[in-house]
Amino acid sequence: MIIDGRSGTAAAMSDRTCPLCTMNDVLDHPEKYECMTCGHEWEKEEQARVVKDAHGNVLENGDVVQMVKDLKLKGTSKVLKSGMKSKPIRLVDGDHEIDCKMDGMSIALKALFVKKVQK
């Protein structure tokens, strides 16, 4: 473990290699990588978030999903029945990855309770 002098926090060496010198002693900073051998710095690549449904299909914005299990909505007497389809979904960050409308209500769902269907 190495102490980062600028922020005083520990920055562990990563398993990445430097694109210039191909050495693997690379510091992992919050917004960039830095090679300790040659001093080269490069930006971290943003990795696209992949959200998969209950059957392993990749979900995207605008997909239509269907419930695979009955779910009772907390705070209401409504139940989302198995087989109920949504309007086109929107993927969001957080614990509940899907934001959609079902039965006239806006709800947030976890992807493991839905499957992708044809529009």
C-alpha cells in the first residue's frame, strides 16, 4: 500500500499496465492512473454499466419489460402481477436499476424481477 502525498490517502497499486513502458506498478487515483516507473498519467475509461434481466438479457433504455414474479408495492394495497408489462423503461443508477410506468404508476424496480419482451 502506498500513501498518496497529495491527498494523504492510501492508493493501492492496480493490476493495470502502463501504455508507454508496460510496467505494472500503476497508482490508482480517483480520476486517473499514474505509472510510478515513467511518470505517465492517463484518464480512467468510463465503463458502461450493464443491466441484465432475470434471464441474463441486457437491458437498454426504451426496452419493454414484463414481471416474472408477483410483487407487493410497499405502502399501497397494489400488487404487480407476474406477466404485467411496462411502458418503455429508463435505466438509472442505484439499487433499483429500472424506472418505468406500470398500471399508471411510476415505479422503480430491480432488474432481477423482470424479463425483456418484444415491443
